[in-house]
Amino acid sequence: MADKLDAAWAEAWLRNSAAVVAEHRKELIDLDRAIGDADHGENLDRGFSAVVAKLDESTPETPGACFKLAAMTLMSKVGGAAGPLFGTAYLRAATSVGDAAGLDAAQVAEALAAARDGIVARGKAEVGDKTMIDAWTPAVDAAREAAGAGAGPAEVLEAAAAAAQQGAEATDPLVARKGRASYLAERSAGHRDPGAASSALLLRAAADTAGGKDTAGEGGT
Ligand code: ADP
Ligand code: MG
């Protein structure tokens, strides 16, 4: 397995993200219908379709350039809370990796940390507030731990994806303290946070892309 993740991985991750978001569009809409305004799946689907259209026009030469393209596109195409939050995440990841041609395990972990820090800087959410941060922070912790233990970049992403999924599931019983869902107070409990769910899907796509797996649809090798 590659010891560094290159621009081809980053581009494939974004394309696979678009496929996964499209596949889970209805599920994300339904989650947001329960505790929000039912637009999260539609917002992200529109945004990632636009990312794919941009990638069809030009091929970014570094992972950082791929992240920057995603950041700019998501910020302009995805409305609501999630657009600026995910936009900031990709922008901070782009800054973190700079113009490196390949990302090793530590660079991957630090890019994820930078993305998470950007979301926190923008949205001021803490773990337990029932937001996407409940997926991102365990993902960052797991990624750093894996990188520190000598894992390769694909394994770092695998650890992050698994932790993000657990973190998203752990939002089910929580009462929302940030974002639109917080208007529901106690009634927000018993539903998964849509942004945590979508964040886990994006990190799963990152890991599967690095591991040569196909996230969208069944099977694949
Ligand atoms: P909107 O709430 O404007 O309709 P979306 O439905 O696209 O936007 O996104 C909602 C998601 O955004 C939530 O599920 C939550 O994960 C995330 N979110 C909302 N506010 C914050 C915040 N302050 N910090 C982090 N994440 C947030
Ligand atoms: Mg919404």
C-alpha cells in the first residue's frame, strides 16, 4: 500500500464523496427532517456535484489544490450551516498540507485536525453538542493515535473513519446545543445528527479510496 497519498487519491476521494453523498441523499434529508429543515442531503449533493463538475474541467496537481477546489466550491454552492463549515474544513486542510505532492500518515492526521479546528473556529461547537464535531473530534484523536503508532496514511484514515462512524452514532441520544436542531431542545434527542452522519460518510470515503475500496454501492474490491 502506498506510503503517501497523492493528488490522484485526493481527486478520487472527492469523486467518491460525491457518489456516496448522492447515494445517501435521502437518508441525510430524512435525518435533517427529524431535527432540522430537511435540506442537508440536498445541500451536500448539490455541492459535491459541483465539485465533480470542477474536477471535470481541470485536474488539481496536489492534494492541497484538490482540497482548495472543494473548499471554494462547497462554500459557494452549499447553503445553510454546513456549507461554510465544510468549506472551512477543506480550506484548513489545504493550508495544512501546503503544496506537498504526497501526504504521509502524520500529514494526513494533521490535515484532519486542521479541518476539525476550522469547524470549531467557525461554529464554536464542543463535543457533546450534537453536531458534526462529534464525528470529527474522535476521528482526529484516532488518526493521531494511529499515526503516532506508526500506521500508514490509509490506516490512519481507516481509524478516523471508524471513529467518526462511532461518534456519529453516539449523537443519537444527545440533546442539540448548536445549530438549528438546538431549537428543538429535548425533542432533538433520539435522532442522529445529520452533519455528524455526513462527516462519517466523507471520512469513510477517504479511507476506502486510500484502501482501494469502492464506498458507493455494494461490493467493489
Ligand atoms: P442548516 O442547519 O442551516 O439547514 P444543514 O442542514 O446543511 O444546515 O447542516 C446541519 C448540520 O450542520 C448539523 O447536523 C450539524 O452537524 C452542523 N452544524 C450546525 N451548526 C453547527 C455548529 N455551530 N458547529 C458545528 N456543526 C454545526
Ligand atoms: Mg438543514
